[in-house]
Amino acid sequence: MDRLEFLKRMGALVAGATMLNFDASAKSMMGFGEDEADGDIDADLPELVASKKINTHITPMDAGLSKPVTVLVIGAGNRGRTYARYASMFPNSMKVVGVADLSKSRRDTMAKNHNVPKENVFSDFRVALSQPKMADAVIIATPDNLHYEPCMKALELGYDVLLEKPVAPTERECRAILKQANKYNRIVAVCHVLRYAPYFVALKEVVDSGAIGDLVSIQHMEPIQYAHMAHSYVRGNWPLSSKTTPIILAKSCHDLDIIRWIVGKKCDTIAAEGSLHLFRKENMPKGAPERCTDGCPHEADCPYSAIDIYERRKKHLSVFDLPRRDEVLIREKLKTTNYGRCVFRCNNDQCDHYVAIMKFDGGSTASFTMDAFTPWGGRRTRIMGTKGFIEGNMTTFKFYDFRSGHTSVWDKKVREIPEYKGSGHGGGDHLLVRDFLRAVSAQDQKLLSSTIDVSIESHLMGFMAEKSRKSMKKMKM
Ligand SMILES: NC(=O)c1ccc[n+]([C@@H]2O[C@H](COP(=O)([O-])OP(=O)(O)OC[C@H]3O[C@@H](n4cnc5c(N)ncnc54)[C@H](O)[C@@H]3O)[C@@H](O)[C@H]2O)c1
């Protein structure tokens, strides 16, 4: 590809993405204020009446246990650290008593932060799980292809398990984990953290209240954000579907799960399309070297420049385990790790756009779009019912009642609540831990929203979507 064509392509992609405006005012959300000449818009729609507030579902973050649940953390990376942080915040409810990670600096840091005794600090999870049971529960936060083995062993040893998503890379392994959990009568909570976020809890409650009438259809979008796509699914941990899981599971199993949860009925059929449009060798601009730091002539224009993302904007630096945010240290990482490679030269195959359509028992439908080429992340959702409509962007949602014209709003600023700070996914990360600890303490999996059986069901939707995309056939669940 020559330079002009490359620039045109880059410009078109980013301009196209920024034109989407999901954060519009209530009026433009409803289509008011637009020219009605095309006949699509009813000028007599009732004006918006002063918005009412929807119950926020902000609950205490502390599990409030009288005796802490003890945990062994397997995988002390990004997610393992996130969950372990809960123990520092609420030591009365959780205590980290063991850690396993291949990285010495990661396991040592976690051991130091939580006063883990030396004899409970391990390199490989296999060694940790060859010891007698040392805790009430295990947190499994290893890479996607290393969930199955530790989970099966931990259940056999009698641990309850907080298991990162995706459950496992194959349908067979997912089903085997469910069987093992039942066999040993243990609790497995899958980290479908969105289910615990107050935003989604409130949204589900509005749907379940019947206020929208019958749920007829859902449009749900997962905008990955262009730099996040390059970071995670081109250069980073999940570039190859065969080595991890296809992106519909690796990134979007949360979304299939949320759609299934909101609809509240079993998925009947699913069909999908998608491909890797941009990050391929044939799209590489002329003269692009192996790394952005090798004097690439396109560095100043390329939105995916590693120098721009990591060094200038200081995004996604947690993967580097740096002692400080220092440009010299970051440059060194760009010269020596995959994160400095040209995005057109990575050995990657994950789709950068993906659409799936679903039909549920009873006939309601959902369309799901995952897109790399957006300026923001998060989620965007529209729910169409026979009596009302909901539109939200994971920060706020509005319910519009057709008959009265009233709107109700959920707009709690979760990040401003002191004990919710540092809990990603709209508060869901630590609220999941809280509910897991309560479930383990009471030995009652009903205290969880994401039990292993319901999580397996939404994972199967992902496997079927991928089968459909590859075979170009609609799949019956
Ligand atoms: N729930 C969510 O929203 C969410 C978000 C991001 C990632 N994830 C999932 O969480 C999991 C972990 O992701 P991450 O971003 O924390 O990755 P990470 O690379 O930061 O952490 C994984 C850790 O596992 C360790 N590890 C690898 N093999 C090991 C072994 N044999 N024994 C012990 N430790 C081992 C690695 O050294 C690393 O520190 C992945 O499955 C990922 O898909 C979930």
C-alpha cells in the first residue's frame, strides 16, 4: 500500500468512527429535532417530561464477613492483582494466603503486599496445586488457555473457584469444568463482571419490571477502541484465536452473556459474520520497518504508532511492570517486546469487526456488533419493548415510556464513590469479588449472578457464533 492510500485509509477509519455520537442528548436519542420530511419521525411524539431517577443499586462494597475467606491467587498479572486488591481494601472479608505466577517480580510483589508466607509462594500453578489445600478458594487469572487445567485440579482438591473468562478455549473443556464442579459440589464463579455493575443491574431491573412491555429486540455494541484493539488483539496477549480463544469469546463473551441475561430466555439460533479488515501484511504502508522505533516513515501519521500510544499518551503501560512511567524505560520495552512491533507485521488473526444476530425462545431478537474502529470503549445498548425503549452507554441509560412520554434516567457516577474507585467495569470487578466471598462464606452459589452453568450457556453462544462465521451457516443452539 502506498503512503497516500495508507493515509486515506487511516483518516477514513478514524473520521468514520468519531462521527458516531452515542452520547447525544435525550432529544436526539429519540430522533426529535431532526427533519421530519423523510416521514420517519412523528412530530407529535410527546415532549420529554422531567426525568425521574432510577434506583441506582449502589450497595456497600464490603462483603461484611466476620471471618475472611482465604484465597490462593493463580496468575498475579493484571486481573489477579485487581481481584487481590480487594483483600487490601477489606481485610475482614478476604485474605490472600498463597500466590503462583511464572514471573518472579509479580509473585514477589503480591506476596509482599499481602504478607504471604514464603512456603506459599510458587512459580507454576502446578506446584501450588500439588500441595495440600491451603485456602478456602482459588482465583484463576492465568491466560485463556491455562484456565482448564488449574480449575479442574482446584475443584478436585476441594477449592471454590473464581475463574476468569473465557471459561476455556473449547466447548468440551467448558462442559468438563461444569461436570467437575457438580461432581465435587464446589462453587465456580465466572468473572462476567458486567453482571455485577450497578448500571447493568439497574438496567436489568427496569426490563424485568415490565416497564418496557415485552422485550422485542436488543441492539448491543462493544466498541473496542482502536488503540486497545492494537494493544490486546494485534500486538499483545490475544492476537491468535487458536492460541487463546476467538475474539467473540476472548473479548465479547461478556456481551453475549449480558444479552442472554437481559433477555432472560434461552438462545435458539445464532448467525455471525466478521473478519480481520486492517491489521494484515498486505495493508502495510511502503517502507514500514519491523518496529515503530526503527525510524518508520509513517510514525507521525499512523494512529497505531507504538511510540504514540505508549510513550506519548502513556496508555496500557501496566503490561510492562515498570518501576516508574519513564520514557526511556518505555522505549526499551518498545524495542524488545511485541508492543513495539508494526501492527501490520504481527502474527495475528483476530477479527477487528464482528456481528452476530440471535433469536431467543419466544421470538425476541438481538444484534451484536463488536468493532475495533472507535475512539471510545465501553458498551452501547438499545432495548426495544412494546411499551418503552431504553438507550444506554454504560455511564448512563434512559428509559422512555411510550404512553406518558416520561423518561427515567440512571446516571450514577460510580467512579466518584470512594470505595468503588479502582473497581473497573463500572464497579463490577470488586462487586463480583464481594458476592463470590459471600457465596463461599455461606456455601451458597445462589448469591452469585454468574454461576458456572449460566456462564457455560453464554459461552456456547460464542462457540456457535464462531462456527457460523466460519461455515457461513446459521446455527441452531
Ligand atoms: N473479566 C474481565 O473483564 C477480563 C479482562 C481482561 C482479561 N481477562 C482474562 O483474565 C485472564 C488473565 O488476563 P490478564 O490480563 O491478567 O493477563 P496477564 O498476562 O496480565 O496475567 C496472567 C498471568 O498468568 C501468569 N502465568 C502464566 N502461566 C502461568 C503458570 N503456568 N503458572 C502460574 N502463573 C502463570 C503470567 O505470568 C501472568 O502474570 C485471561 O484469561 C483474560 O482473558 C478478563
